[in-house]
Amino acid sequence: MLTGNNLYFLIVAAIAVLLVILIRRSATLRTRLAPLAPYAERGPVAVFFMGISSGLAFTMIGATLTTRLKQDGLDKATITAFTLGFLVYNLKPLWAWMVDGVRLPVIGRLGQRVSWILLAGVMVILAVANLALVDPAADLQATIVAAILVGFAGATYDIVIDAYRIETLEPNQMGVGSGMTQYGWKIGSVLAGSLALVIAARSNWHVAYLACVLFALPAMIVALLRGEPTRRREPVRRRGLGELGASIVGPFTEFFRRHGAWIILAFILLHKIGDTLGQQALRLLLDDLGFSNDEIALYDVVIGFWAFWVGLAIGGVLYARLGLKRSVLLSLVLMMISNASFALLAAAGHSNIGLAGAMAFENMASGIGGVTVIAYFSALCDLRFTAAQYALISAAASIVGRVLTATTTGKLVDNFGYVAFYWGTTVAALPGVLLFWWMCRSGLIDRSIGSAGVAGEGDVRAAEPEA
């Protein structure tokens, strides 16, 4: 017989699907909820389900794998070294061109995007299944390789899902579609992580990981049902190595010709260090404080999940009312303070109220930042190189934090304890806050915005580079 905890993640998913159906089909609800109508359009709904699949691989080698390794008896330094698997995500610009230019045999007739979604989805399923079958305690090297393969497959899935999202949404749907993608990503990651915890507590981690491969399917199903995106265009034909080289270096040269480009890059690299360090050690903290798998799943789903949704909504309001600069600065401050909340939790010990408060604040701050900071990074792009530049910016945004978590997190926790560690992550976030404040005061933010952030610029086709 299923308990409330077991059913909760299923109920959340069912409610989300029912709300989408009701909003689309009920004339009464459409009238009363007119401001929400854009969220029920076909394009945003499609990318919502694609976002669910996008979060699977990242979750399986993130907090879920950390908990699994901790419960298998591995030491903290070894566990945090597994974050090197995340570095694969930072390398995805190196092979993103293949998704655009390489036609797959046989299934390629389904279309460039659909065929690559199917291939990448199968890659994720096989990679997660492989990670499910390895035994970290018996073969650590095989587990490391399996985690890296999951990272590669997940990064490839993200590349093609992002391309499908951009090409299936109309320009006036980009904001709503981006929010729906984040909603889907959060739902997919929370449900997959919670399902793994619940099953592992009642069976084992092998079964838990195998069950989670189901979350790779929504994006594949959407692609098969909808077919190729309506705005899909064949890439510019490259006649030789010169044109190929220009397409690779063009996004770099355009960005670094801007005023203050190196300062902007410094902010991109620094702004997320504290948050990344803190999140990597979170499951270690909760396990050492004695929280059970069911408690972690309960508070992460019930508190963290809904707080993140609220944060995304607040972030949209703040961005509209305060503008880019003030909303981004506020979100950076809130994300810095969220690390301090875990320092307080570590000092308090096993406290369900403390865990609920810390999870609520951290997820709400992440939701707000997920709207405002991503909006700023999107505005940095030149419309001629939107996909390439955003892939490079998003990869750079997390690479420093991931390298540090892989090499120092476990040692810092062992040497200083959780309380000092989390106060340290709070301080580590301060340079990013101060740098952005200076960029606002000096006018650098306004001068650095790309054509994607300027109203009245031409559409994507007008900005497309010539062959």
C-alpha cells in the first residue's frame, strides 16, 4: 500500500498536467485567468515537458549521487571529486555544432532536431542505466567513468533541447517559454531525485536509478508528436575551412570587442562560486545531521519545490518593476544570504523547522535568480550568435565553482566543519555582488548589452550572418 510520501511526487506531476489541460480547454478559466493564458499555449507547454527530461542527467550525478556515495561509505573528499562529471557540461560548446550540421543515418529522415532528440534521449537512458549497475564501493573507477558518461549524454540532450525550444517558440513566447522550461526542469529534477531516495530506502540504489530513466522520455515523446520546430532553418552552408573557422571564433571576437568585456567575463565566472560550493556540500550536511531519506525528500519536495516556483514568479515581477540592474543585484544578495541560512542550520543541528526554513529561503532565492540573472545573460547575446554565445556564457557561469567543489569542498568541510564552511561560502559570494554593483554604478551594464537585449532590433533572420 502506497503512503502519502510515496504518492506526493506523483500527485504533483498529475496536478501540473491537469492544470495545463483545464486551462487550455475551459473557456471560463481562460477568461478568469487571462494573464496566465500564454502559459497554456502549445509551444510553452511543449518546452515545459522537455524541461522535465533536461533535469534528469544533472540530478543523477548531482545531489542524488552524493547521497548514494555517502551511504556507500565513501569519504567526503572522494565524493566531492565526482563533481568533475559536471565539467562535461562546460565543454558542450565544443560539439554543439554537430547537432546543427550532422544528419543522422536512418532516423535523420524524421528531421534534424527530432532525430537528435531521440539519439540524445537514448544516450541518457543508457548512461543512467550504466550508472545504476555499477557498484561505487567495489569499483570506484568504473563509477567515475559512468558519471562522466551521464554528464556527456545529459549535456548533449541539453544542447538539442535548447535548440528545439528556441526554434519552436515565437519571439513573443520566449520569456514565457524560458520560465516554463525552468518549471519543467525543477519538477523533473525534484521528482527524479525524490523517487530515487524513496526507492533506495526500500530497495537499493540500482533499482532506484533504473526507475529514474523514465524521466528521459517526455522530451522524446513531445518531439515525436510535434515534429520539427516551426522556425527550424538549415545551418548556413560552409564551403571550406575558412567559413568553418569563422563560425567558431565569431561569437568570441564579437563579445570581446565590447567595452569592458573582460570585466563582464569576470562577473560571469565569479558570481556563482558561493552557491555552487554550498549546494555541493548540502547533502553531506543533511546526512551528517541525521536527516533520513524520507525527511530530505519531504522537505525538498514540499518546501523547496514550491518555494522555487514562488521565487520564479517573484523574479518575473521584480524584473518587470525594478529593471535589469536592480533586480539582478537584489537576487545576488538573496542568493548570498541563502548560504548563511545553512550555516545557521549546521549550528542548530537536526531541526526540521530549521531545514524547512533554509530550504524555503534557498529555493526562493534560486528561483528569483533563475529569472533575473538568466535574463541578463540572455541580454548579453548578439542576435547573430545567440545560441553559441549563450552556450558559452552558461558554461562559463559554473565552471569555476565546479572546479572548486571537485577539489576543495570535502577538504574544507573536514578541516573547518560545516558552520565555518557555510559562512565561508557566504563570503565567497560577496565579490560577485560587489562587482555587479560597480558595473551598475559605472554604466558598464548598459554599454555591454548585446542586440538581444535591445528593443526594436531585427528578428533572428535579419541578424543571421551571411554564408
